[in-house]
Amino acid sequence: MTPNAHAPATILIIDDHPLLRRGVTQLLELEDDLALAGETGEPEDGIRLAGELDPDLILLDLNMPGMDGIETLKRLRQNGFAGRIVMFTVSDHEEDVVAALRAGADGYLLKDMDPDDMVRQLHQAALGRMVISESLTALLAEALRSQRSQPATPDIHSLTQREREILRELAAGLSNKLIARQLDITEGTVKVHVKHLLKKLNLRSRVEAAVWAVQEGVDN
């Protein structure tokens, strides 16, 4: 489902803390363009609800008993859920952030963030943009630098002009759908270009490419 100008973006909350779910629900009730699709404390139930409700965005806790957030995230993607999935957690550990983004998360927000800031980030996520708590961007960049102590350093000159244009849009946090609209090409074409540029840059995910591009000041 894609949010539009006439309908609010729908959000499914999967988190095992009832008070947290209630708090987020109350925040959403104050927003005209965000709406609660459903909420649950059980990962399996969340996977089922995602299929039934097809929300625009899922707010997913990382640490839950039984099935953790990463496994839940992988299951959601394996089941074909194409909406936005944003991790919402207390963990600011580098390995958790990197693991979530590599597993297909579209964002990573910390639970101690200011409510107004959280709502702003949810608006951005619903629009198709990547969202990451500001305190984590430096950590992510450092993680990429340390992982790149191997040969094969990314080389912007290996990219075609079109791939550079797409990399620039990735750095701005745009989804494939928004990049396709921006460049007036199909979403399938964008996916092919993203795959090629990741291979050329020796990077494993679009988020790594976005962070690298921002750090390197990549432009056309």
C-alpha cells in the first residue's frame, strides 16, 4: 500500500511492551496523516497482521522474547511485505544497527528520542525516506570504515552517470519508488542500477551506499 494525499499512512506496531504501544498509538491519534493499522506484542501475530492489513509502515521492536526483531524482519520480507519497516529499539549497538539495515530495515530509531522528533521521522518514513536516529549516523559511518579495511575500496569513478544519479538519491534517503519517479524511469530499472552500483562499490546494502555517499560528499 502506498500513502497518498487523501488517505493517512497506516502503521502497524510490533512491540512486546504494552505501555510503549499505547504511547505510540496516542501520538498517532494526534496526527491527521498517520493512522494506526494495528498493534501486537507477538511477532508471529505481527507477521500475520502485516499480511492481512498491508500497512504502509511497520514499527518493529528489536528485542522481543521468542522471535527477535531481526528474525521477524527477515520473515516479513520473505513473505513479500514491501512496505516500510523501521526498527524501534533501545539498542544503539553497532552490530544491531548494521544487522537490521542489512536484513532489509528502512530505518532505525531509538526509543529515547523526543516524541516530536519521532513523529517527524515517521512522516519521513511514510513518504519513502530512510530514517536513522541522528546519534547513530556517525556510528554507522565508523562501522563502514572499519569493515572496509580490506582491499577493494569503493571508487565513484567506476559508476556510470545514471548510477551516480541514483547513488545521489540513495544518499537523500529515497526509496526505489521515489527514485524512479524523480528520474522518470521504472522501479525495476532502479533496482537493476542499485544492484550494479553496490557490486561496483563493494558494498552490501543500499544503506551502506547512502552512508558512504554522504561521507564522501558524492554528487553528480
